[in-house]
Amino acid sequence: DIFVLRNAGNTCTHAEGSMVGSLEFATGKLGSRLILVLGHTSCGAINGATQTYLSKKDGDTSVSSALEGLLRDLMEVAEIAASEDDSTDFDTLSKRAVKTNVFHTMEFLLKYSKTIRDLVSSGQVDLQGGIYNLETGQVDFLGQHPDQEFLFGSKLELPPSMFKQDNTTFVRTTESSAISPFEALKILEEGNKRFVLGAPKIAATQDMRKALVDKGQAPHAAIVGCSDSRAPIETVFDAMPGDLFVLRNAGNTCTHAEGSIVGSLEFCVGKLGSRLILVMGHTACGAINGATATYLADKTAVTRAEPTCALEGLLFGLTKVAQDAYQELGQNASEEQLAKHAVKVNVFHSINFLLKFSQPIRDLVAKGELEVQGAIYDLESGQVKFLGQSPKQAELLASKMHVPPGVAGASDSSVLFGLHGVRTPEDPPLPGPQALKLLKEGNLRFAKGAPEAGKVDAQMRKALADVGQAPHTAVLGCADSRVPLELVFDSLPGDLFVLRNAGNTCVHSEGSVLGSLEFCIGALNTKLILILGHTNCGAVKGATSQYLKNKGSTPAEPTNALGALLMGLSDVAGQAEKELSATGSKPSEKEISDAAVKVNVFKSMDYLVENSKVVGQKVISGEVTLEGGVYDLDTGRVQWLGQSPYLKRLRGL
């Protein structure tokens, strides 16, 4: 009646060829129509495997006999059982592992036997599980494998131990069938389990390597990992040549290698057809530890030193993930706790970057043809913890960015708009030179009558309201209605922190101006301050007229606020006249007024540096850029003045 196959633990772990071959004989030649995988309560093999799993967690991985090897390889089912509720109770765990082992064996049969798969999928054979109770004598029938339909998609025909060494079928080439994202993920999970157990399946042969040369590659997954020599990606996933398209750098980041990383991944998922991108960090990451230490040091420093080498630049670029980790854990977290959490934050940071700045990747993810997921490799246990998708994936799919900032040309300045289409604290701070580049490009578009900023929708406004602001530039400009700053720079809400008064001056509003700018470059982390004057400035013209009128006499006390404002500005007219007269000519009132616009810009710049310790230190150290400019009412163009002569001397330029 019954064709019986038996071994310790009713498993295919070591007798796979015999088991599978015998079952193919029974269901084929003998015509059997049911395969039952039967475990039993109080199974000695499972108890032993469970004990081995628990002892392994304490560091005992030695194997001195074939029996111990069998128990070690069965340990996987105890590990799976433990993952269901993190139980470490031996009795509970071993009891659950009996059922897990039954389904594990059923999965093996469906995955590695094309004959059995075809018979089950066609309805000619039923594959079921059961558990025999030693005490009652009853069998608890478990039914089919819960993932049976998924397992029908396997393309494997033989158990791993029966792969012929000259068989090139088991390397992926362009002739291989496409693998779904979730099948690729499952292959990685299984490969990592083999690595942890110390039981890799098969080595590459010359024929396999030749097949990859002749037929080309078709990797099932692309992995962005760390350069750390302790995290060898192909080894960690027990992968064959041709399986994985691997990108590695210190910190598995897109911070500095953005163009290379994103472009390479677009090639992999586009040209090579890979359907899974996995960003993998690892425990005890040196780059993250260094970035965390850098962040904490900068946090307490009065000024931040500029990087003196590429390594320091890399660590500074990674400090954002340490900052995010700090904000999530709070100020009581130790440096070790911050660094550990920052590893996970960094994985999602890299995933978010890919989704934000790559249209091809976003399109494939939106269509369900590509998965972008995260993982962390544990250096000590060898296990990979899979993190799944980014929590922000849904909103990132709405991004309008096409290329990363580092590869964006002048016509691509819109790439630097924020994650939500407007800048918020979720976007990294823009360095001063990049922010200045944005202003110059925006002004050029404005002058040409070709703005690109576009309309602001409700979602963008909501992001600014809920997430907050992160302006890339603070502008001190004139109140003149002919100089609408956001329009002049073709900017969006959230881009510019704007201060305006008549004459773009600090003369009478110094407390307000200084305090506002200190808030902007401190709390809002803005890296560029622009002082912008403009031609035909009414305030400067009035101050010039008053200066010339009162020249050589004691001016009367002003009788109103306007008079006081003009008197406060009169010294810029005097400085302008002095500079023009140095050429030997007698300047006209208009010439003095025109020159005074520039003098006034430099005066406001110098005032900020001299009278605000916060602004002065950040500007002199180079952390914040202080730039001057004059807007031409006639042409719409800004004349960029650079730094003031005084500031250049302070900085030794």
C-alpha cells in the first residue's frame, strides 16, 4: 500500500538525491498519487537540531561527527521556528520545529524536482504534510504547503548535490528565464542561510565561466554594499558567478559616488533585466562609526573645520544619517547606540536617494517590476536581516527628479528641488556654491522669460506646512516692488529665506536682520547668504542727495524715520564719492548714486561679519558662503560681486 522513505528527521538535508529520485520513481513508474511528508512529536533529530541551534547562539558551532553535521543542517528549521515569535524555550521551539520541518521538506521537493512539480501543478499528484502523535496515535494532517503556488515557479530540475560539475545550466546567462523580485529575494535568503550553516552548495567550473563569457550576464539581483573586507557579498549569499551585480563603497552610500551608483543600477535593471536592488549595510561599519564621531564632534564645535582629505569629505557626507539617528533616538543615546542605529538609517537613506533621483528605477518600482529593499549583515552571526522597502517609498515615487545632483548640468538645476517638490528638512543642506549655482541659473531663466519653477500644488504646500522649511539661501534685499526676489531667482516656496527693507541695509534693523540670519544659518542649516542691491535704488539715491546737500555742514537732526534712514545710508554715498574721486575726476550725483549701490552691498556684508559672532565664524571658516550682488532693473540680470574686499582680507584670500 505504502512506498516508504525514512531517515532521521524526515528530511532531504543529506539524502536529497535518494529521496527525490525515489519519489519520482514512485509517482512516475509506480503511479502513486499522494506524497505525504510525515513528522512526529518528540522527534529526537529535531530536538537535537533545536539544541544545536540554541547552543550555536551561544557561540558553539563545532562539528565532530556525521550526526552532528546532520543536526547542524537541520538547525535551519529551528531557526525558522524561533523567528515566528523569538521564543528561546526549548520545548516550545522543538515542538514548533517539527511542523516547520515538514513544510521545509515539502518545499524542497517542489523546488528541486521538475517531475514532482509538474505532477502536483497538473493535479495528478497531491503533496501534503502531517504530524504523528506518539502518545495518541493520531495523525494531524497539515494539508498542502502554504507557498505551493509560488514554488510552482521554480526553474530548478535537480537537487543541488546532483548538479554535474560540467553542467552550465546553473549559472545565469542571457538565456536564463527572468526571475521575479520576490523569487530573487528568496534566493538571497536561502543562500545566506547556507552561508551561516557553513554549507555552500556548489563551486563554479570552467564550463560555467565560459557560459557567462559566451552568453552574457543576467544577474537576478543588484546589491549596493560596503567595501568592508569582512562583508564579501557573493560569499554571504552563497552566490554563483553571474548571480549578483555588485556595487561597493565605504558606507554603502550614494553621498559621493551618486552618478556611478545610480547609473550602474539603471544599467543593471534596464539592460540586464535584474528585478531586485538590495542596499545592504553591516554591523560595526567603520564608515558609519567615523561619521557618527564626526557628527558628535561637529555638534559641540563652534565652527566646523573644512575636510582636508577625501576621507574626511566622505565622513562629513555621511553625518546626515548620524544626525537622523540622533533625532530618532534622542540625546541620551550613547555614541555606540547612535552608530548602530545609523547603519539602518543609512540603508534607507541610500534607498531613498535611488528612488528620488532615478526615473527609470521609479518607473519599474511603480509598475511592480522591480523591488528596492534594504538589509543589514551581521558580522558576528553571518546572518542577513532583511528590512523590506523604504517607509517613504510611496511618496518618493512621486519625485520629479531625473538625475542625481552631482551629475546635473546647468539645465538640470530643478533636480535640486526637494523630496516633496519643495525643500524641507528631509532634504540635505545645499553647500553654498551649489545654492549659488541655483540662484545664477534661476536668474538666467528669469531674464530670458523662461521660468521653470512651475506651479505649487496642495501637496507641496502641505509638505512645507507639516515637514517644515529648509531654504538653501538667505537673501537680504531691497523692499522695492520692482525686485520680487522669488521671481528674480525663479524659485519655489521653501527655497529662499528673505529679509527686505529699503536699501537692503542693517543700519536701523540690525537686531532683526542679524537675529533672523543667525536663525536661518543655525536652526535651518542654510549655507548661503546673499546681500542683493539693485540699480536705481530710491533709498540710495535719496541718501546720496542728502549727503551732497549736507556736505561740508552739520546735518540737521532728522524729523522722521525716513530722514533717519537716509542719514544712516549717507556714509555709503561718501565712500562711493571717495572711490570715484580717486581716479581724478569729479563724479556726478548719478555716478555717486550708482556706485553707492555696490558700496552699500559690501557695507551690509561687512556689518554681518563684524557684528554677529555666529555669522562671522561660519563665514570666515567657509561653512557659510556670503555673496553680494546687484540686480539690474533694466536687464533683469544680477551682477555677482563675490565677497567684499574686507572679507577677502579676513579669510586671507
